[in-house]
Amino acid sequence: NYTPANELTGRPITGAEANRIFAERNPGWEPPFPDEAIVEVVTAGPGGVTLVRNHGGGSGAASNFASLAEDVDGLTIGDIRSSASLPDVNSGEKISIYQVPEGETLLIGPAKDNFGQTGQGRQVYLDIPSMEILDRVTITTFD
């Protein structure tokens, strides 16, 4: 039992506000959301939330960034890399499923154009300290 993505609703904030939240955990990193975008601040409900992460090459399974399954279903790896603004180091050919537990905070909004990619695909940022991802999120990887 998990919260379906179409039932994820939260408090809307601007991309600029979401980028400030991101910057608190990731000083010096490029902001992930366009400043003018609307980003939803969502708390995972009963049963948690299931997310998908494409990774590979020099990019591992554990990350604060993932996608809603319906947003990547049927897309090519190239489409996913472009819409999610994945860096060159992330080849995207591997898939991991994240089971995010109830109570965790997610920022859901469009990816900013970054790393030479166009962005604008919906992305999910897990507002969890990076070093705690493996302790707080169940990750299953498929090669």
C-alpha cells in the first residue's frame, strides 16, 4: 500500500523558495527548479510513496532526485536524461525503485535546464540529508 502519485497534493511554493530549501542542504550546487515554477511540498502519506530513479555510469542508485513512475513510463533513456536534466555522468540505463516512508518531505516540480539538458520534466527532490538516504528509503535496483 502506497500513496498513488495522482493523490499527492501539497502546499505550492515558488521554484525560488524550493531552491532555497535545496541550497540549505546542498550549498554551492546548481538549483534544480526554475525560480518562476510552482513546486509542491508534499509529505508522504500512509504507506509512503513509490518513486523511480534512472542512474548508471558514474551515478549511483542512492540520490535525493527521483521521478514519479508515470512521468517516465514509455520514455527513452535520452528523453528521461533530457527532461530530468541529468548530468553527463548519469547514463540513465539502470533503474531503482524507491519506497519512501510516510512522513518524508518531497519537493515535486519541473526540472530546471541544467547540464546541457532542456529540463522541464517533473522531478522529485527528497528533502532528506544525502547521507541518510540509505537509512530512510528502501531502494531496489534493477540492471
